[in-house]
Amino acid sequence: MILEEAPAKVNLALHLRRRRDDGYHELETLFAFAVDGDEVTIEAADEPSFAITGPFADALAGEGDNLVLRAHALFEQEFGATPPLRITLDKRLPVASGIGGGSADAAATLRALARMTGVPVQMLSDVALALGSDVPACLLGRTARGGGRGEMLEAVAGSLDVPMLLVNPGVALSTRDVFARWDGIDRGALPLGDPLAIARAGRNDLEEPARGILPVIGDVLDALRTGTLSRMSGSGATCFALFETAEQRAATAAQIRAAHPEWWCLETALA
Ligand code: C5P
């Protein structure tokens, strides 16, 4: 059996620069990863099968085009058929929520299949991008600056190891709809510097468009104001806050769980 972690992705900053003719947006972002996430396992079996377990399994059940299955299909198309596999996705992250759940799952599936078949991970870049703009970053799985659609990656050395709280108000947001509401104003490049300095000086240009669709994101950000930095990730609606200590993180988590028991709240850390 091969197990691959699919850690939650966080955009510490996300600057939109321009709308492209192909419908995508040119962006500059700082990708970072949590120490927690989904898990993908694959093992040889008599018959192919796919199962989803975990707290968010129901949110995905019935979706025929799960990114795990699309990653497997595209891998086979590119590198040849695999033996029959039992694939299991343990879905712990909320769906369509700006922390790359589906992208992380696809990347973990590619990593697991590459390990099983001996395909070098470096050969997976095109397949990864074909599955989604964030999949190459999730395949790398390290703090990195991202350009282009998000696929032009420059890894940043060192670990961040910062206590972090992730909070989602329990409503899925369509990435496409959020991008479509951007006002098209270029507010400037991602700054240079170390990751936390970039994060502090940066912004998320998708925050306003996402709040326009889901005003509750403003309430989530208010609840996270105790952090040293709080911001929405990706196209939302999940927001993150960074803290100096695990105790401060726990105190804010306790307040949020008491005031908003319906929100999803994960005490984690930046890797
Ligand atoms: O690449 P992915 O399938 O994850 O993108 C989902 C949608 O998000 C795209 O169809 C596009 O509308 C939007 N998007 C974008 N610019 C990017 C990434 C995503 O406009 N750089």
C-alpha cells in the first residue's frame, strides 16, 4: 500500500496582475502548506475501486469527475495503464474552499502513482497543470512563489513552522465565479523578501470579489483578527490566521467554536 499526504495549501498572498486571452489570470502568489490535510492511498487489487472516507466524504460523493480519478486517468493516458487499484481518499478538508483540497488530492494521487510505477516526479509537471492551476504547486508541496497561472514555481528554502488556524464558514465557492468578479485593476507585484515578510506586505486580490458573493467571509476575517496576520486563501471562502503561540491559536479557536459551531475550524501550522 502506498500512502501520500495531501496537505492543505494556503496562499499567504495572492496578487492578480491581468486577465489573459485564454480566460485565466496572470497572478503572483506565495504558496505555503499546512501540516494537515487529506490522505490518498493506493494498493493493488483484483478489481479497480474508489472510496471516499472522512468528515467531508459526503460533500464529494456522487461527483463522477473527482480529481483523484481524473489524475489517475491522465496518468494512465500519459504513462500507460496501471494494474487494477483500490484507491481511497480520506477527505478531511472542506470542498471548494480555497485551500486546494481537490488540487492536493490530485497531486498526492500523481505522487503515489509515480512511486508505484517508478515514473520520476519531474515528469509529472504537464499532467499536473492539465488537472488545475494549483496542482503543480501541490505536487511540489513546499513554500514557493508562483507566477503565470500558478504553475511557474520558485521554491523558498526553509520551514516556516508557524501556528495557524484555518476557518471556513461552511459554504462552497466557485473559483471561476470569484475570478470573474475581479475588477481588473492591477494593484502591484508580490513583494520580495522572506515568506512572512512577503505575506505581511502582500494581499489577496480575490478577497473583495469573494466577499461580494459571500459576505460571511467578512465575519470570518473579523473572528481571526487576533492573529498576527489574517487573510482569505485562494478564491475562498477559507481564511487563515497566523499566531505567535499555540496557546493564542487555541484561544481564538475556542472563541470561534463557541460563537459559530457550524463553521469548520482547524488548529494546524504552516509547514
Ligand atoms: O485551473 P483551475 O481549473 O483550478 O481553475 C479554475 C478556474 O479558475 C478557471 O476556469 C478560471 O476561471 C479561474 N482561474 C483563473 N486564473 C488562474 C487560475 C484559475 O482565472 N490563474
